[in-house]
Amino acid sequence: MATSPSPATNPVRERLARPALVVGLGLGIVLTLALLFDPQSFLKRMTHSHTPSVDIYFLRAVAHNPHTTAFWLLLAKREIQTGHYTAALQILRPMFVASLPAPYETRARWLYYSDLLAIAYSYPEGSPQRLQDEHTLGVLISQLRTNARGSALKGLAREAIALHEEKTAVAIYEDLAIQNSGQRATFYALAGAAALGLGHPREAARLYFTAQASAATVPEQTRYFLTALRILQSHNDVVLAISEAQHHLGNLGAQASVLRYLVTLARAANKPYIAAHYAKLLVRMP
């Protein structure tokens, strides 16, 4: 007589859904609930969300519908945040063909700038695509500096230097000097370094003298003063250097190291009477 298989020997096994399926179902449910709200409510929820890796699926799911500029900018932002730089470019580039609404123009430029920063350097140096992207970055930096402040403006200055856009960098550092009274000397000195990189020693010296005038301590003033003079001297502009030294010396004439340098500089400029003047001051020092 045949015996039926025992339940103990053939247990019924429960099968769990795959994790990917569970996640997909969860996203689908949340998305369905989100779409029950009007588009403005949906956009607001997505804007204030802090989970870009999840938001991107929601935004892509409804991207086939007509949307406002705000929606497309948010989608581009989430694409950048999740590392999909090419997808973000495909959204952003068409926006600059037509005029953007004023409230969104600067935001679009910042996103485009961030996207290009991430993608431009992936191309070989000197390649047509990289050169084109670097040119676009330079244009964007010039446009963005107008309304930028603080760390954002500093970042633009650093990138301008990296792109050899020293003229733009000089202008940005001068903006920063005006905006930050406590760091004014530092930013004027950075502007001077950028001008020197541009091949404008006289402009560089002018900016270092401006840094000297803004510096709070004598050691800082001395450093910027001597840097300006050495720039002029190294570019065979010693006559101008000794003239500028007399104009900007101020209270630095009480330092022996400064006077010794001025004696040497005056001799190099073939100004023996000026050299003698500083030598006498040096001898009279206690």
C-alpha cells in the first residue's frame, strides 16, 4: 500500500520577493501617491527632498509631460547630483537657445557651470571638445561673477586661474577685496599674482601696493611692498620701482632690511643721490 508523502518531508517553502522588486513596487506606490497632488505640490516636494538618488526616478517618470522651467532645472540638478552629467547637459543646453525667464537664468548658468566642470576635464587636454568646454566655462565665469558672493566667488576665481583666464581672475579678486574688508589685503595680493601671470608686471605691482595699504600689520605691509618692487625690478623697470618705493614707503623706512634693499635698488636705477639718502637713514638707525 502506497503511503502519501509526509508533510514533514516536503515542507512548503515561502518565497520572498526579490529586493529589487520590493524597491520598485515601493517607488511605484510613492510615485502614484505623489502624482495625486497637483504639479506644483509635486515639484515642491521634490525640491525639498534630500534623496536625489530616489528623486531622479520620480522626476524622470513624469518628464514626458509638459513642465515649467523650474521642473527641468530641478531634473538637471538631480542628474548632476547622481553623476549623470551628459543627461544634465541634454536638458540644460537647449535652455540657452531661447531666452530663459529672469528668475531662472542665473540658476541655469550655475547648473551648466557645475555640469561642465564635472565633464570637461574627462576629455583629453587640447581636444576640440575640451577646448570648447573650457571656453564655455570662461564665458560662464564672467557672467556668474556679477551676482556671486563669498565662497562661490572664490571658487570662480580659482577656476579662472586654472583656465588661464587671469584677467577675469583679477576682476574677481578685486570684487572679493571690496566685499571682504577683513581680508582685503589678501585678495588684492591674489589679484596681483593673477595680473603677473597675465604678463602685466606694472598692474601686478599696483595691486601689491594696494594690498600693502590695506594690510593691518607691518610685516604684511613690508612683504607686499617688497614684492611689488621686486616684480618691477625683475622686469627691468628699476627707475619706476625706485619712484614707486619713494611714494609707498610710509612708515616702513624704520626697518633696516627695507632701507638696505632701497639702497641696492637705487644703485641699480643709477640714482646715486637716492641711494645715499637711504644709506644715511640706515647709518643713523640705532
